[in-house]
Amino acid sequence: MIRWREGRVTAQVRSWDGALEVEVDVHEADGTPWRTCRALAYPALVGAPAAGDLVLLNTTALERGLGTGGYALVVAVPERLPAPPPAGPGHMVKGRYTPLQAMVLGVDEQESPHHEVLRDADDLHGMPVVVADLHSSLPAILAGLRERRPDARVAYVMTDGGALPVWFSRAVDGLRTAGWLESVVTAGQSFGGDHEAVTVHTALLAARHVVRADVAVVVQGPGNLGTGTRWGFSGVAAGEALNAAAVLRGRPVATLRVSGADARARHLGVSHHSLTAYGRVALAPADVVVPVLTGDLAVLGATIREQAAALGAPHGRHRLVEVGVEGLREALATSPVGLSTMGRGLDADPAAFLAAAAAGRHAATLLDVP
């Protein structure tokens, strides 16, 4: 189940909020050289490995060619253990009953300064909640939102379908540095946000009542899991996120996952994952944003409109909201982080990003509704 290896750090390569990338010479069990690779350490968990340090690595996904980024993961720096964390409040455990379980302070638990605010909270008071199934949609949604409402306070709710540490995401680090995100709330087994939540429900309530966000965006972390089947995809949980937003009296907005360049037929036009998550899992009505594509993308736009029709009346329960994309390429160009989905950038697959930006543009219009 786990491929363990040892290595020696040769250099620290780069770092961003919560993460440190190092270069490691890795050896076989008998000490013979194996390869040099990149490894990722989360200093809050294992300390900060430096040149010369022996590191224990998990190379399972790397050796199978899986995962986002192609990293080995530093499990421990056994010859230089980190100092014990300072004593503090909190008894919420993430990664429960695994060797790397970590204890954090839950935003709503009894020791939290926000406990009184959240104890009886159960209403989002109409806050727009934009939901997507791919982490790569996040900067595009924000670009579309900011085009109309650059003043909006946005909370990112990260679910646990992909990466669990939010620190893995360089995009989140860049968006926060640029002021595009007010706060990050990590839900379920994900961790490392400004606030930790037990469920998507408590994460949304924290976004509204603690962060005082105008809009929440709910997306899994990078590195989603898929099996090429209808139901075996971690992003299907996007439907459950819409349910959470609705039951808490928010305004759920569904972002369609679309593509005009994916080599897999099931993802051309509207991905079958969106049709499953929103058509079968989401039981409460939501605004499903259908991008109106024109020009070179007009044929694809017609296909998307036809496929999305299954989600709205008379066949489905959702409200189909057609949103024009004029000006959204320019908005996407202002993103402080790179745009990439499944290895394709804006020029290679513009529809993917325009659809996400259209959802953000629609959420901005909801802020104008009393």
C-alpha cells in the first residue's frame, strides 16, 4: 500500500505558504542510488528539511505516475525531529487514526472564540455559494466575480475530495497574496485553512458568520480522484455541496465543467460528472450557469446548451441561467495565478475557464439582489 524510501536532501528548491519543495537523492533499501526527485514537505507537520538531512519518503504515487505535481512526500526528518507544538486549544483531529493525524482547533468547537457565534447558526441569509468540481476552476470563478464586484469578500471552502492540506495548492497561496481571497475554510478531512470545519455545512456557516464573506466558493483541493466511471469521481460531491448551501438558505450556483479540447468523449461539452453531480446528487434547486459561447466557440456553445437542458425544466429541477462571456477573457487574463486544467491552459481550452468565470459573473449579480 505504501512505498517507503529514504533519501538525503541536496537542496531546498522553493517554498510557498505551508509547503517546502526540496530535491532529494533517493536510495534503494540496500543503499544503492535509485534516483533524484522532488519531494514536498509540510513544515507544520514534519519540520523544514534542509540540505544534508535524512528524510523518510512516501513515493507510492510518484512511482505509479499518479498525482498532481509529481512529488514524493516527506513523512519525517528522523534525525532532526521538529519541536513539539505549543500547547493550545482544540481537539479536532484531521487524518484521523492515520500515522500523520494532526490536531487542530475547530472553528465551532467549545474552545474556539467563534463558538458562541456558530453554536446556533443555521442560516446563510442568501449568501451566494458557487460550487465546482475541479480545483482549477477556482481562479476563473474569482476572475468572473471580481470583474463586476472586486470589493466582494470571498471565502474558499476546500472539501476533502482532492489534496487534504490546503498548503499543497500554489494557486490558493497566490490568490490570497493578491487579495482575491479573504479566507480559507478547510472542511472534513482537509486541513490547513484559516478555519477548520467538521463538515461543508459548518464551513459555509463559518464563511458567512465568522469571515463575513459575501460569497463562498466550494471546490475540492487539487488532485481529484477519478475511475472513468459515472459515480467513481471525487467531484460528484459538488452535488452534496449544493444541497448544503440550499438547506442553509444560501443561494447555490452550479459551475458546469465543460471542455472543447478533452480527448475523452465523456468530458466534451458538459462533462458527464456535472450531469451526475447536479442531475442526480443535487436534490435542491440551484442556478446552473450555462455560458453563452459565440464566435469560434459557437458550435461548442450550442452543444453545451443542449446537454445542460437535461438539468432544467421540464426534465430537471434546476434553474438554467444563460450568462454571456463577453469580456471574460480579459478578466481571466488578470488572474494572479496560472490557469490550467488537466494540463491545458486558457488558449488550449478556453471554454473550460469561460464557463467557470461565467459562474462567478452570475454570483456577482446575485449580490445586487436585496
